[in-house]
Amino acid sequence: MKQFVVNPLKSAIKTTISVPPDKSISHRAVIIGSIASGKTEIKNFLSSADCLSTLKIMQQLGVEIANFNNYESLTVLGKGLNALSEAKDVLNCGNSGTTMRLLCGLLSAQSFQSVLTGDGSLLARPMGRVIEPLTLMGAKISGREHNTKAPIVILPSVLHGISYELTIPSAQVKSAIMLAGLFAKGETKIIEKEKSRDHTEKMLTAFGATIKQEKNEIVIGSEQKLEAQSLVIPGDISSAAFFLAACSIIPNSEMFIPKVLVNTTRTGFVNALKKMGAKINITNKKEISCEAVADLFITASELSSIEVKGSNIPLLIDEIPILCIVMAQASGKSVIRDAKELRFKESDRISTMAQVLRKLSVEVNELEDGLEINGSSGEPFKVNHDLEWPQHFDHRIAMSIAIAALKANEPIAVPGSEWIPTSFPYFEKLMHQLHMAVV
Ligand code: S3P
């Protein structure tokens, strides 16, 4: 396999880039479009491996989905709430936790059976967190290792509403319960102590569902009607994060990134960078398909350490690997706490990032629920040849290493780069276009 090698950058970055469509919203657009009545049009769909897993599964469940321009836009012929059909085969979610967990909710309420599986990374991730509340709703859902892991088997059942307090701040669990709640008898109430991304609430509302939201409670009633919509998916702020980070660690850099999602449940990384000293202007803010979208302009400046914890963690959960790289370039000791959830992502992102940082000669302390990172005040990363890179199946770890390589003392062949298309299909091509990678 061809290696993806990133070169240390000798000059400032001054450019404009566009980032891929948002992954979380792309998944939801296909799922919700499939159970709405009528033809949903989706423009700027993310044709990454993860979202294509969701799309293919909805097709297996009998939904007609046409794609144009190599999946850049889709039309989904929604079947309405009660007309999905049994798949002839196992449903393979690949590497995608969002596909598996959201579909557990949807499929628990159907009158047919389904079996969900995934790749080695997904089979190792916790699924008890969705199996437990869905079982309380009356679902006949079971999984390997005492109902904690996939493959997952779902038998036909009739659901009833519940009141459920989330024990972890997870939008995937919340969304699974909400999707099941659409079909349940009576009201389903979800109590969320810490706010997680709210795309399911926003999209279901856009499709005409009635969802009551008060303080930290979400209530969804039964007998909802979903009507097809035309959606345009904004740029993914979690993908933009890698280039915002690159600009913040390479002196004198400037970058313009238009049309990025700025939903406040997703802007934790931008806020953290600002707190560290980066200058980020958010302009031209608009509401598109129920989501806030804006242009971002970043200018590099000196970075100082910060502490990130508590209710801020869900707002930047996917950006923590790249935040670690920025923290390692700041002055002083940065701390991440209350982020134990990172251990259950595509890889254990706490121990994987600790290993990455050690390999880059950064002083790091691995905590049960986070990391302490001693920043180098802008000194280049020094690759330690006595240590190994971590073995992983994780797109965000690979992209974090690629960005760190821009500020390293030697070129780095990015380990695990084959996972990058999971969320950012043209990352490698973009790095080449920006003269950041070696051919
Ligand atoms: C996602 C929710 C988050 C996030 C994941 C996408 C979603 O996971 O890490 O990449 O689309 O709902 P959790 O719900 O497990 O926190």
C-alpha cells in the first residue's frame, strides 16, 4: 500500500479550503428521509465510508435512494413511518458507531428481524448503552457478551414510551431512543444532564415532528408524521478542526474555511482554540436546513495552555485527538478531564493519543479520564525512534498525526492513514494540493 508521508512545513499556510459535509448530519438525513413521506433531496452529502454504510443499509431495508455526481447529492424516496422491509442479509455498519447505534433504535420498532454487525473496531465498542434503554421500551434486542457488544439481533416488537436519564452524554444513545420513540406507544422522555449534539432533535423538527425541549428534557410523542424535506448539509466542523489546528501551530498562518456548521453543540474546539489564543472570526452566519452555518477565518498567534472538562467535553469530543496536538505546541501544562468516553471511540483515544504524543517526545501523563500535556511553546515535535506508533483503526488519530507532522523535525509516514476516508475522503488529496505531503 502507498504510504502517506507528510513533510514538515517550512512556510506559513495562507489559503482557503472547503471541508467535507458534516458526518453526523449526513447519517441523520438518510435515516430520517427514509422514514418520512415523500421525496427528500439531500445536497452536499458526505460520501465517506461511514455514511455510505448507513445509505446501503437503508437500501437493504427497501428504501429507494438515487445518487448523483458520485453521491454528492441524493434523492431518498421515503417510505413513511411503517413501511421499511426486512433485509435479506446481515446489515454491516462497517466502522460506524453512529450507523449501528441509531439503527438499533429505528430497527427495534419494526415488525421484522434484523442483524447488525461491523468491523473489528465496531465489534469491540460498547453497545449495552443502547440495548439497555431500548429493552426498557420493550425491544427484543440482544448482543454478544451479555448484551454489551455487536453483532446485535433485533426481533419484532411493539415499543412503549419511557422516561430515561442518560448515564453518559451520548448523542448516539439519545438519538437511538428518539428514533424508537417515534414508534412507541405514549411519550418518550429523555433527560440529558450534559448537552450533546442535537442534530436529531433539529432534523426531526424540520421534518415536522413535534418535540418538546425544556431545560435538559426532550419529550417525543407517538403518532408523529414526517414530511420529506430538501436539505443542504453544511461543512463538518470536526473536519475543519484539523486545518484550524494546522494554522494555529504554524506561525503567521491564515486560513478561510467557508460554510462550516457552527451549531453550538459542536463548537467546543473553536472556543478552546480561542481560549488558547488563536484568533478565529466567525462571519456570514446563516440558518440552513435548521442548522447554523458560517464562514471561519483563523489567524495564528501564540498559544497558552488550557484546562477542558465537565460539560465542555461533549461539545468537542471528536476533536480531542487534534486538540492534544495543539496543546502540545502551547506554552504550559494543559489538562483534559471528564473525557472517559474517549476510551470507547474507534480506538481508545486516551491511550492512543498518549502513545502518539510520547512518540513525538511530548511529556504527557495519561489519566483515567483524560490527559495532562506539557506544551513545548512552539518547539517542533521530535520523532522518537525508540518508540512505536500506536496500532489503531481510527481516522481522527491518523489525521492528528498528519497535522503534527507539519511541525515535526522530519517527515512522517502517517500510521493508519487508510482509515482517514471514514470521515474525510479527500484529506490526503488536500494535503498534497497544499504541498504538505510528499508524492
Ligand atoms: C455522534 C456522536 C458522538 C460522536 C460521534 C458522532 C453522532 O458519539 O463521537 O463521532 O453523530 O451522534 P457519542 O454519542 O458516542 O458521544
